[in-house]
Amino acid sequence: MERSYYLNLAQSGLRMPIGVDLVLQEQPDPEAILRDGARLGLVLAEAARRFGTPLAFPHMDLELEKAALLAMIGVPPQQVPKFHFDGCPSAEVRAAVAAHLDDPLDARLQAQVDAIAYVARCTDLVPVGMAIGPFSLMTKLIADPITPVFLAGSGLSAAEDEEIRALEITLELATQVILRSLAAQCAAGARALFIAEPAANVVYLSPKQIAAGADIFERYVMQPNRRIRAFLAERDCDLLFHCCGELTDAMVASFASLDPAILSLGSSRRLWEDAALVPKQTVLYGNLPSKKFYSDSLISAAEVAMQAHELTERMRAVGHPFILGTECDVLSVPGCEAAIWKKIAVLLEEPEAGIVEHARPSLPAEMPVAD
């Protein structure tokens, strides 16, 4: 879509959380819905309506592409959550992934694709897809990703160190499977893709090594994401980029170089300072500390209101396009639903959580609408 669409959303004063899980968990059978594309699409549309946004985000599940990759090599579903490669992925593993890239999607990923298709066909919302970023997926597939990244930052190469070789091969496999996921979501009608790269932060990548000239951030984070950016551009699909980890200014500037329509950052960042690092054609989104919303002892509704006011005023003062929202996906926590929804209501400037209507710029003429 035209970049002006997102800039107009920011100008309209849109506020929104990323919080499909809150609506999903209100349903009597959320796990079944996650495997039923039409019903999941209804949840995505309801969440967008409840939050007063024309952007219909999918349910954030950063395990989908991991499960898809491991299914290609025969890992049983019950082993997926704790699975890590035992050493470098073999030639047989790499061949198996290549052989299955054109296979039908597994049920959970297919449901996400079908939900996007429902939003595209049956609503006037903007269908947004979602996938984990390549670096973050790699960290889920290797038991100790920090060591090989550090060794590479020290000057060793994959030819010299087997752990680095395992990292680089795993990263390539991750990128291939993510591109497969993105292709399916774009084909279903996604107009934007939300790429979540939370592991691309100072925990996994040494700022000292990077400052000293190591290319680990460029090589392992930015190059795969530049491939994704080019892939989406070829399909006229917008990039929405997210990292809620602790970052350096240089990392933020690198993310901005991807030219995302929206850049979503965690609450460790001061967005009014990051505005100097990000071109004004990119909307900054966030970054209320939503990971604490479940507990009034961690953050009260009054504190959310104060932080929302400060963030809004500071962003207005620096003149950078901005959408107030959450630092990450807001998960429903059993027994804490009332506390979470109260803070969502504060974010949305509503006395009670529920149906919210913000001013919306007109949708692009080519957007599909319901019959």
C-alpha cells in the first residue's frame, strides 16, 4: 500500500494493542480455533473491531515456523517445543527441508493463512500476516546460539569452527522456511507482514564486538531480513518490523534501514530519542510495558495512563509519526484478565474495554471488501 496510509493512521491518533490472544482466550475452545481458519479469521476481525484498528493482526505464535521446519525432517510434534539440533544439520536434513518446501502447510500454519484469506475476502480490514524473524528462529533451533555468534564476532569462520557452521546452516534453513510461510500468507491476501525478531538484541549479539567492527549483526540479522524485505517488496506487501529486546542505537538504525512501514520496539527504548534514528516515512509503534499488564503490583492502570500520556506528548514534540501501543503481544493470563483489560482500556482511552471506534483513513481502493 502507499506509505501515506500508515502515516495517516498515525496522524489520526490511532491507538491499538497487539492482543489477539486476549480475544481468542475468551472463546470456549481457543485451541480448536487455532486450527480452523474461518473461525480464527472471525477472531482476528473481532480483535481489530474491539481495538478500533483497521489493521487485522494474526495471533502471534512464534513457534509456527519452527514446527513447520521440524515436521519436514520427521520430528514428532510432541518433541518440537524442546527440540534442538544435535550439532550441525546434516546434508540429509538439508535435503529433506529442500524437498518439502513445496508441500502443503501443516494444520496450524494453514489455519493462519486461511484466517488471513478470510479477513481479505470478507472484511474491509487490512489483512496482516506474521512470522518469526530468521535470527530468532535460529536461536530456537540451537541449544546454545550465543557461543557461535560470539566466536564469529571474534573473527573465526564457519570453515574453522563447527559451531559457527551449524549456526549458519541453521540460519539458512530458518530463512527458507520463513520465506515459504510468507509466500503462503501473501498469496492469501496479506497486505503487510509483521516480522518478529525479538532475539536480535544485546543478549545474543555483543555490542562490544559490533562496535569493534565485527559484522555479526549485519551478517546474521540484517542480511536474512534484507532478503525478506526484498521478497515482500516483490509482492507489494508492506514490512512491519518488531523487536522487543534490549537494543543499541546502532541496532535500531539498522532495523530502520529496512524501511519498514511500522517499526515496533520494546519498552526498554525511548521512542522519542529513537525518532532521530528512524526516517519519518517509518511510523514508530509502541511501547507501553505490556509484559507487566497482568499484575497491578508491576504496573497499575494509573501508571499506564501516565506513561501513555508522556509517550504521546514526547512523540508529538519530536514530530515523528507514531501509533501508541504495546511493546509486544499481550497474552491472556488466567486469573488476571480483568487487570489486563483495564490497562488495555486505558491505552485505548476508553472507560471500559470493548468496542472502540477511532477515526480511520479510507482504505485503499483495491482492498477487498465483503460482498
